[in-house]
Amino acid sequence: MSLTLFTATGCARCTIAKKFMAEKGLTYDEHDAIGEGKEFFGQFYRTHRSAIFRGKEGIEFPVLAEGDEIRQGLAVIVAWLQAGASLDGFIGRSEHSKGWVGGLHVSQGDLAA
């Protein structure tokens, strides 16, 4: 599994994602999308624009990529890293808001799976 984590300077959610990944022993390439990795993220965003949500407040970070699979937002990333695709029906894009965790949709998954 080759993971790329796009973060933003000063992003608390990004710090939590990095800490979670470290606790799980996961290795990843990190790029600060508003710092040293700005050009790289810009190219990544242009290529994957349809998979990355950009609201009126901008792009919600962190953004995690494994090849062409892209996960965005703290809750979505942590759930996927913890359970893999088994929660895909329950996990979706969160609203970019002041809330810390979003994107969990309890009623949209298939419990029979």
C-alpha cells in the first residue's frame, strides 16, 4: 500500500490523521498543500479534480491517496485506514464545517454485507 497524505499547515485534523497513521505503523509520503508541496498538490488536484470536494471554504484537508483511490476528511480517512472498504457504504464526503468529524452516514450502508 503506497499512501500519499496531503496536509495543510496548521491543520489540526491533519495532525490527528498523521498521529493515527503513526500509531498504526503506516508509512506515507506527506505533502503540505499550502507549503513546500503546493505545486505537487496543484498538479494532483488538476488530475483528480472530480474526486476532491472543494466547497466555498476551500478544500477540506487531509486528503489521502492510494493510487487513484482518494479519501478526504479526517473521519473518512480514519475509518478507511481502520476498516478498509468494509465501511464504504457508511462513509462519505463530510461537509466542510467547524465540526470535527463528519462523513459517517449510518443509514446509507448495507448491514447485510
